[in-house]
Amino acid sequence: MKILIINIRILREIVILVTLSFLAGFSYTFVTKKGFFSNKEDNRILEIINLEKAKELHFSKKAIFIDSRHEFEYNMGHIEDAINIPLSRFNEYKNKLEEIPKSNILVVYCDGTECNSSFELGAKLFDSGYKNVRIFYGGWEEWKKNKLPTIPKN
């Protein structure tokens, strides 16, 4: 009986120590953004640009605009001179990417503030070696609302 009580106490202490260890590890990860779940994506910096900066880059021809929406949406209308690389088909479009020098500024957009595919595609482009990636957060909706150049024409 005494052995059983000692074993239960040891088991309880082991469970408490393991639980405290996990809590300490997860707390460290949460507070420092390092630790167990750290990866190279944490070092990614994607600049978010507003409409004015997007217009400046577009009209000066200093950037390539990339529409991250599905082909159907792109064909319904897109920013003038933008190319389409749908997030869902990124791997299929790698040959199109090979034509773009890695030093170019890329402006990625999608529908607008409710859409995240521009961020996801921007991250994939960054990981593929394009370090000058910008995200036009207002996207297609803001561009169209301000009657800026589109295909088909407004």
C-alpha cells in the first residue's frame, strides 16, 4: 500500500513538471516569437503601400503589378498592365516568373482589404528570391473606385 501511494505521488509530480515545462516553453514562444515554432518566415518584410504609392509606381512604370486573384476575376477586370499569377496556381506560373528579374519591384494586389491572397502570394514571391515585394492593400476595389486605368477600361 505504501508503494502505491509513493508511485501515485511520483506520477503526480511528473505530470506537474511536464505541464509546467510545456507552459514555460509555450510562454517563451508567445512572448518572444522565437522558440519551438520559429522559422524563416518571421524575417519576411513585405511593405504595404497605399493608393498614392501604388499610383506613383504604376504611372512611373517602376514596378510590375501582379493580380493574385483567380483568372476569372482577372479577366473580368484588372489594373492596366498587371499580370495574373493566381495564388492557387502559383507553381503552374513559375515559368512566367522566370521572365521577371529578381531585382524588379513587384506590387501584388487582390480584391481589397477583405482579401489575403496578395499577402500569401507576396510571401511566396519573397521566398522565391524577389526581395522588392510590395502589397497594395486597397487592391482592385480601391483602384477601380478611384477611376484609375483598368482593363477593360472604366
